[in-house]
Amino acid sequence: MKLRRLTQRNLALVLFIFLGIMGPTANLWSKAIFFGGSSSSFRHLILPRLPSSSDQTVLRYKRNPGEVISYKQIFYAERQIELNRPEYFKFKIEWTVKVATVAIKEGRHLLAIQYNREKVQLINQKELEKVISPEKILEAYIEQTDFDPQSARVVETDEFGRNLNASYYYNEMFSGLHPLATRVFALPGRPLSEGMTFEVEAEEPIVFTYKGLTPWLIGELHSFEGEVAGGKIKANFFKQSGLLESLEYSGEYLVNKKLVKEQYLFSFINKKQYTLEELFRDESINKAVLLASLNVDLPPVSANVIHSFLESFDKNRRRLGAAYCALRGIPEGLKLDSYLGDSDPVVSFNLAKALALQYSDFAQIKNISRDSRHPMQARAINFLEKSTYFLPENLKADFELIQRYIYENRNYETKTNLSLEDVQQILRFMKPDHAAVGGFYKKFIRNPLTGKIQPYYVLLPLDYDPKEVYPLVVYFGGGDGRGDQALVEAYQQLMKSDELAGHILFVPEAEGMWWEETSEEAFKKMFNEVLSSYSVDTDRMYAAGTSNGAMATFFYGTRMADRFAAIFSNMGYPVVKHSPPETPRDAEMLRNLKNTSVYIVHGDSDNMVYPVGSQRAYRQLRQLRYDVKYDEFPGRDHDIKLSEIKDKIVQLFREKIRSAVPRQLDFVINDEEANWYYWIKVEKVKALPAYVAAEIDEQHNEIRIRTRNIESLTVFCDSRRLDLSQEVKIILNNKEVFLGLVEPSPEALLEVARSKLDPTLHYGASIKIMSD
């Protein structure tokens, strides 16, 4: 036994000397397990774990501001090309990942993380060329590897590595497993003892087991093992610093019944201390550091640094430089004249915004607001009219109180000196108080019906400013409603468009089909969280989806008809109640889309979701004289990609704006909960389905309503359509039921805005009416 231990120690010494000579390359070589081995198994063959039954150590991350840790990230995947065929696409992707500690304050670690892609390889292309067409090979290659060469994210963690701001790395979505792997790893937060277990937050929590200490080179490592999505996962942390030394897994799972095999390695290279100047000179980390500098209290960045970003050929670097000027101020000595004509609309908008805010020079921003060809025109208008930069000083205190009342459900009593006009003005500027930098976020809700943890995804514009408001695109995924795959699709094909660069993307996740009750309850909770957290232009909210997701656009478009300015359906059909297929009730519910623009796309040879549903929906909406378009692709099956219809979606979402007080309403209720459409709320029905048709006659200052199966309802009156200084007449089913003055109140405005989480969808007066 003594001889064996001595031999192992000698082997360790030899390996240590060898790796000391070879440097970081040897460290990577020692873990190069990639096509079948395991770095941990290799390490443990030479250096077995130390026996330990208990260790009272509480493992924490120990970081220092300016510290940069470098990792190698390697991902290998085999994806079955088709069902019932033995061939696989085999991909290998490599990154260098740098993690900079930008600041530490009150136990919160602000990390700037930059993923620098080094190599992308389809390693069996020659084999595949013998069995499938070059077009299919190229399509698969693009689908699996089309992501940014440099991706940046900003993460806030505590000392145990828990992600405090839900920051997400979208490249993780190319895998069903490694979203866990590139998260900042959450540590147990309690004394370690061999065999102890703890959970890492996920849709299905991953249980890790502490395996004890492992000797490795200098010092020791804390080792953990667990299971994830059909595979095994291992993680090692340096005992002294708590830093992640390596993380690896292998596993397999099914996607659309096709087998996927994956292996992954994330391994430590080195740790260095940087000055702020050195951070900005290093292009493998400075993009993430500047992103972190946008909305945090960090030292100002020099004119030379911003100049280098504005001069870059990389559009996103120029956008970051311009966003810094708009959000943190134009650095002293930096002249913007030569950059104002930048061909990128996001750059030109932010520089114009910077001039307006810092020097009160509004010429450039007003030019953009008047230019109908400029993709940022609507944003420039909103900046001038709705951003809280221009909130009157005398309303700021009440603005903050009302903000908490609407979005945090706090108590608020309207002061006697706060007039109706004051409240209306405050609501024009209203938005949540939630600071965040641009990028991807993955958040979780607990399903109200099942109790299951479900994720949803948010993409904020790179130059996100909580003092502005942004249009919202809701994208519903196809298949089983998986959000991560839908996010990849929506980001790659829609959000990279300059036309949608100033939009927030929200991608929910279903529990199966989107029209099922469990999915609906989860979506409503996610939707309300988004409206409570981010600065959304509620008059410019849009829904799009493919296949199952296209059905969702009809389902939520008809049940939430006062929320979306437009919906886009790709290869779906109208599902507007909880039990498809299409029924006469579905056709009736299409009436609810009177004030929503609709665009439908389908292939005439679709054998998975037959086009007849889309054809009938189009005919029904045309018969109702609604705003609807339909494109049918000849000879196409269930295979129309967003890339083919992107321009149609972008154009629809750019053109359509919701009217918060439409002149006419026409809607059907087939569920008592979906009972409030714009300015009419049905309080009680006699039977389902129930019907309401209503019209505001502005010339005669009256409202005419027709109902069926309605017992009582509330009519909301608003000065945007009616003259509330004069008598208002309401005619219900050809009978006058009200004639008189209605008194709008600040309380009524605020109550409706809070109930809808929508500062535009507010009404100052209401009248309750009993039907016949």
C-alpha cells in the first residue's frame, strides 16, 4: 500500500513538472477527452480522490475587481439527419471564454463575460456528401452554427455564484444540455460533507452530489457529480479561490424523435489581473466590459475607448459605443460629427439621443422622428414624447408612487391636488422601474395549475434604456412549445434585422400545446411579469408563431384582443378554445380580431397542419372586412422558414399600431374569464357563447351596443373619443339606457391601468348597465 502511494506521488510530480514546462496548452491537453474520454477520469487515474468523510468548508467564489479568468469551451454534437436513418451530422465548436470581475459591491459580483468563437467544424462533411444533398448539409450547418463570433453578457452573482439578474447566453440554445454548463455555477452555500446533495435551479432541478477533494497539480479541487437530460455532468472547483476549474458532461436525448448525442468541456486556462485600461485594450473581453459599463456606476470610459468602438467594422461594437454616449454621456474630447451619418440606424439614433440629452441639441433626433424611412422613427417619436427624461419636475414624486402602485401593487391614494390632467400626463410617461443592460435573460415562473417550473426568455435591445419604451414581439414556438429553440429561431431570423433592433423579444414556453389550459395560465403569468419588469410600448405589441405557435397567435389574439396590434401566423390554423380541432365556435371567435391586423402564411401541400384552417380563417376575416392578408406557398409542405417570410413580418410589425380606444368593438365570449375587450367589460353572462357589438358615435356623443346572452356589463368612457363635458347617451339593444354626464376620476384611470398593466389602456369613467 505504501509503495502504491509513493508511485502515485512520483507520477504526480512528473506530470506537474511536465505541465509546468508546457504551460496552459498542457493543461488543456490533459483534459482533451473529447471523443469519448473524461478529464475527471484521466485526472483520477493519476491522482485519486483524498479520503474525507466531512469538511466544514463553505465553498465561495473569491474574486477581485479587474480579475480576468480565461476558459476553453468545446462542444461536440451528433445529430441524426432523419428518422430511421443511421447517419448523423457531427459538429465541433470551440470558444475562448473570458470572465472579468468588473465590480464587487455589497456582496454582489458584477461579471462581464465574452464568448469568442475560435472554430466551427462539420467534421464528417465528406461522409455526408455521399448520402444527402449539399443544400441539406449547408442548411444543417447554418442552423447549428449561425451565431455571433463574439457574444457578451453581463451577470450579477452573489458569493455563491447564484445568478441574480437572470442573464442568459443564447448560444446555449444550440444544445439541450449545456444551458446548465455555461451558467455561472451555483454553489451549495453550506458546509461540505462527502455525499451531500444540493439542487441547481432549472426547469427540472439538477441534483449534484459532493464527491470530496481531489488532488490536482498545486492544491486540491472540490468535485461534484450529477445527472442532466439523459447524461452525466461533473464539476470541479479550486479549493482556495472557489473558482470553476472544469465542467464537463456527455449525454443523449431526442429532438422531434431524432437522436442527439453531446459532449461538452469547459476548462480553466489562466487567471490574470487587469487594469481598466488593459481591459479595454483586450478585444477578447472589452465588448463585455463596455456592455457592463452602460448602466452601472463604474468609472467613466475615455474618449479613446469610445472612439475605437465607433470606428469598428463590427456593427455591434459601434452600437455599444453609441449606446454608451446616450446612456452614460459623451466622453470629454469626443467629437460626434463624423459618426452622425453612420449607416446603422441604431448608431445614428443613439448619437442623436446623446446630443439631445447632453447638449440640448434636438436637431438630429427630430430629423429621425420625421423620417418615415428611418427604422428608428417610431422610437425617436417615443423618446421625445414618452421617455421619462422629459417628465415634468413637479410630477416626479407622484410618478414614482403611481409606478409602484401599478407595477408593484403597492397602496396609493390619489392626492386631492392631483388633477385628472396630471394623472393622464403621468400615465403618458409611465413604465416600470427596472434597470437592466441589453442582452438575453432566462426567467422562471411556477405554473399556477401544475406547480411546474417553466422558463421564459427575454431579449432586450443592446442599447436598452428603462427610461424609454420599446415595442414588444411575442414569439410562440412550434413543436411542443420549447422556448429555447424558438428563441434561436426568432433571434436569428427576426431580431437581427435592423427594423426590429429596437424591439423587446419575449419567448414563452408551453407545457405541450399552446391552447391547453396549463399553457394558457403559464403564459398569462409570464406576460404580466414582462409588462411589470420592462419598458414596453403597449400600443405596439405583436405576436408571431410557427405551427403550434401559429395556433397560439390566434388563440391569444382572440382571447386577449385588446393587447396585440398585429398577429402573424405561419403554418397554423385558428385554435381559439381549449379543445381543437377547428369548430364553428372557432370561426365565431375570429370576430374578436376586428382591431388586430392579421397576416397568415401556409403551404398548399402541408400534410401536417392542413391549409384548410388558414383558408377558412382568411375567408371569414375577409367577409367581416377586417385587416387580413394571406399568402399561400404553392407546392410547399410544413417547411416554411422564418427566413422566407421575415420581410413580411417586419413590415407588418413596423406599420401597425394599436388604438387604445377603437371606435368599434365586435367580440364573442366563450370563456367567462376572457370578458374584457377595450372599453367594454362583460360582468355576467346568461349563457356561452355571448356576443357584444358596440360603436362610439363621436358626432352625437353616444355609444350604441348590441348584445346576446349578456346579463350585465360595464362601459368605460374616455375623453379620447367622447366629450365628457357634455351628456353621454348609451343605447343598448335599441333602447336608451343612459343619458347624462359622466365624471372621470384619477382613481378610475389608475385602477384600469393597474389591472391591465397598460398605461395607455386606461379609462377615466365607467357606467354599469344591466341588459335585458
